[in-house]
Amino acid sequence: MKVKVLYWAQIKKAAKTENEVVEVEDSTTPRQLVKKVAEDHGDPLRGFLLEEDGEPRKHLLLIVGDRHVNWDDEEALKDGEELTIMPPISGGSK
């Protein structure tokens, strides 16, 4: 199946693309897909997405379609879905 991956902010720069379509197994979870794209791209994207032990950086935000998902979410992605990977958002004005 195919899933579109969208990259934001400095993650986009590390991936050298705003988005890509990735071919994955039917049972792939968001966590597994993040690990796959990190390994497929190598550094520097791997450094943004994964800890030294190869596990995903938990501070990153994962969004499937229009819903936020947790890193331990075991629900498999569906064909044609979009996974957005974002750094934490901060800021605002006084």
C-alpha cells in the first residue's frame, strides 16, 4: 500500500523534500513508517527522527489525516492516508 508522508520545518530540510509517497506493508503503524523513512533517507533525517538507539524521538508530533496519534498507537495505516511528521510547536505572542 502507499502512504503519503508530509515533513514540516527543519524535518523537511533534512528530508530534502516536503512530501513523498512511501510503499509499505498493510500492517504498518505510524511508528514503523517513521523508522522506515529515517533509515531510507539516512543522515541528517535519521538524526531528526530517531534517537541513538534507533527509537523515534517522542517529542515529534505525528498526525494521520487530521488526527494526532501517539507513538504507541498500534492502529495500522490505511492505503492512501497521509502521515505528517512535525517538530513540537511553540510560540505565541504577548
